[in-house]
Amino acid sequence: MLEQIDSPYDLRKLDKKDFSLLCEEIRQFLVEKVSKTGGHLASNLGIVELTVALHYVFNSPVDKIIWDVGHQCYVHKMLTGRKDQFDTLRKFNGLSGYIKRAESVHDIFGAGHSSTSISAALGIATARDLKGEKYSVVAVIGDGALTGGMALEALNNAGRSKTDLIVVLNHNEMSISENVGSLSLYLSKLRTDPTYNKLKQEVDNLLNIVPPIGKSLHKYIERIKDSVKQLLVPGMFFEEMGFTYLGPIDGHDVDSLIEVLERAKKIKGPILVHVITKKGKGYKFAEKFPDKFHSAAPFDIQTGKFVNEGQATYSDVFGKTLTEMALKDDKIVAITAAMPEGTGLIHFAKLIPERFFDVGIAEQHATTFAAGMAVQGYKPYFAVYSTFLQRAYDQLIHDVCIQKLPVVFAIDRAGIVGEDGETHQGVFDLSYLRPIPNIAIMSPKDANELVEMVKLSRTLDFPVAIRYPRGKVGEFDITKECSIEFGKAELVSEGTEIAIFALGRMVGKVLEAKEILKASDLQPFIVNLRFVKPLDEELILDISNKVKFIVTVEDNVIAGGVGNAILELLNLKGIYKPVLCLGFPDKFIEHGDVESLFKKYNLDAESIANTILQKYKEMR
């Protein structure tokens, strides 16, 4: 049946009784394709019936369906003409794993970060009203994303606005019993029935024009109605915010979903449809381990085992090192914004649960929460992806750095992350952190250096950022004592004529490039900077005075990065020599495997060597 679907219109050609079979085929398709490409599996398996119902009831792209985060959009992509591209999912020059406006007219609003859908949907609905147009606007948001403050701000605004807007809350953290499901469906039918609503309005109007007893009676009836709603309507929180609440509805019952969505489409004002789903539904390993299959690597369908499973990552190195430290130091606390597995803090959470805090998808709150703990003498470590820390920029400046509080930001996924693409590439953190006073910024060349930097950070009594990439690591030793001196770089290789200053994982690529340059009789100085702030001015100036040509290499955009920092230093000290800054250009970096992206942007070892050789020859 899936082969017959090339657009949402094709859904309406099918008999609704066949939708269960279609949903089963969709799940088989998802498991088969994602097992090969990797991607967000559990969330997409959980939203199959809801996506089918949405595209059956609403006429996309005339009606606007806005997806939150976007990691549950695979079924939407399949139903909107992109199923034949799924072999390229998240691959270089292939199908994006997120909502992308340039990819389809059905992708109404781009999404890669959480909690944006209701704000965007309200903006679109308000623009619709101003233009006098007629179409439905639907925001689909998960219960996890609803923990984000921006989603609550949008709910507050939408409820007050009285604008026609449907918010579908996909709730996958609770079960739904048959009785509750039947009762809630009955109540939802009653409350959206046109006859009921017409009668209710007529009674309201009548009571309000019969003074004085009418108004008093109306208020009395309203109080009784509110009391009954408190007992029968689970969504009183949303009702109080100005939404008509419908639900909870079984999110795996297509007929019920279609019926409720059809009713929601017809009533005025903001509506919230509460849908209960099961993450990973239909694939037993994803049902049992939804966190592991949230963003899955390629895996074996029969066993559920991931390819290369067991190999440690930088996240693991950080998490295990911090846990080892915290077992001996009761002032260390660990904080995450709904990413304990992704940031490696699952180790900490299991062994020291009383000092582990998952605050939900709330990076702003997490940052100020960490600052509050620091005021009281604790040493907070906030583990957060580079692109997610962008969401807490104001708190980082005002609540941490101005007060010079000793919060450590463990910035995971710094630099290129690969398949997740432009919304997740961590290529801006050096540029947005470097201008902030009072913060130290460091980046390790390998896993053992990360161990040392985490241990060094405990000794510092001011804000610290440690940035490290996504990826597998080799051997490492979490018992390794810290030999790094604060603010000091490492001279990796002596040389002549050329100096290469590299940061983080780019040190490894520069060392590979050094071997290529040997063939042209070039022997550069190579420096592992380690620190972006403060720079090791003494070493940088000493080597810069010895060479004719300077190169900087970083896994960050060039604008505002470490190359710019070195240029500023050289200019300040009156050293005017050719400087070549290698990094990412002034653009958003697309999705694809990391090595393909490094090669495209001339940051693989061979390209680095060739670029240096070409510029050196031009200079001579």
C-alpha cells in the first residue's frame, strides 16, 4: 500500500479500514531504512498513526502542519513524496533528517531544535488572519519539547490571542487505559459537537441579558462547570491558558485520531489535542530501549545491536572521568537538559543519582540553575551540545560570567557533527564564547587530554568551557593525572619557516598534513593550542617571530574563531606576517558524514597540506 502513496492526496483514495495495514508497512519501511542509514527511529515509530491521520484530515501544504524539533518527521517525509530518497537519509547530498523548507513545500517551518512549533504556528496563524485567508494551522509538539520555556511562552500567548490554532501534544511517557480512553473520547465528542456549542452559547447569551439574577446564575453555573471539569478533564492546565482541551486520545487508533482532528478543525479558537503514543512502537528493541533508538547508529534488525557498538566516545570519556571525580568529591554536581545518554552522564546518574539533575529541555534554566548551585559552594558541570548552548547565551553572560561563578560547560558535539546537519553543527561556539569576559575556553586534541582538562577544570574558580567533538576514541585512562598547565599550549613539533597553530581534533589532521608536506621539504612548527582563552601568548609570539608564514586550523567558523584571536594578538604586538586561517566559511554547513564535509571544505589532511603548499609558493 505504501507504494501507492506519493502525496497526502493519495491517502484519501484509500479505504480507511486499510490504514492499519498501511501503518504496519510504514513501520517496516522505517526499521529497514534506518537500520542502514542510522537516524531517529523510536520517535518516528511512535508517531505513525498520528502522521497518517494528520495528512488525511488536513490538506497540506494549503493547511500548515508545523513539526517541533523535526526528529519525528520521517513518516511525514514518506507521505509527501520522499520515500524513494530514504536510502540517502542523512547522507552527504541526501535527504535531511529534519524538517527543511528547501526540501519540500510540505516542510512549512524548518526545525532542528526543540520547543519552536507553537510560536511558529501562532505566527503563521496570525499572518493568515491579517491577510484574510482561510486554512488550518497545526503544531505537533512532544511532551519533552513542552518542557522548554519557549513552548510555554507560546501557549500563554496563543491562549490569550483566541486565534484559530490546533496544537497536537504527542505524549509518549504515559499509558492510557481503555476506560479513560473511552471517557475522554466521549467528552471530546461532546465538547466539540456543534449542537452542544450552539446551545451553550445561546444559554450564555440568555443568562447575561436577564438582570440581575441572570449574571449571578451564570457565574454559579460556571463555578459548577469548572468543578466538574477539574474532575473529568485531564487538561485543565491548558483550559486555564485559554485552550479547548481534547483528550487524551489513543495515538495508535487511526479512526479515533481522524474523528477528533476532524472535530478540532471545525471549532473556533485555540485547541489542544492530547495524544498518547508509545515511543518505538512496532519494533521490540526500540520499545525496550527508546533512548538508545532515539538517535540510532546503523543496526542489525534481528538483534538490535548497533554497528561498532561498544567503542567509547568523547561523551563517554567526559562522563566516566566526571563520575570518577565526583565519587571522591561531594561538591561536584552534574546537570543535563534532557540528554543524559547523549552527553555521557548516564554513568553519573546511575552511581550518584542524588547529585545528578536532568532539568528537561531547558538550557536557559539549566545554566542559571547551575549558577545558583555554584553560589552555594557546589561545582556544577553542565553537559550540553554546542548548538543547544546557543539557547542559553543570555544566562551564560548575565548569570554565570558577570558573576564569575565556577560553572563548567562541557560542550559536547563541538565542531562538525555530520549527519544531523546545519541545525546541529557545532561550528559557532568559539565565536560566541570568545568575546565573553571571565570565561576560560579549552579544547583537547584527544581523549586523554580531555581527561586532563576535566580534572584541571575542578581547580579553577571561574567559568570554564571545555569543547570536544562527537566521535569515537581510542584508548584512554581516566586515572591519568593532569599535567596541563592552565593557559599553556603544547609545542608538538619543531620546524622552520611555517608555523601551524591547531586546536582540538584538528591537531590530528595537521599531523597527517605534516607527513604530506615532507615530500615538498617543508617542516612546519606545529602547536596544539589547547586554550583559546587565554591564549598562550608567550609561545605564539615566540614561534611567530621565527617563521615567515603562519597558519591556524580550527573546527569552527573562521569568523570570530581562534584564527581571529591569533590575528588580534599579532596585530596588537606589531607582528605583521602572512596568516592563513583555515576553518569553516560564512555559511551553514549541510548534513553528511564528517569526512566528506571536511574534504568539501578543505579541512581534511590532504587539503590542508595542499592549501598550505599553494599559499607558501605564492608568498615566495
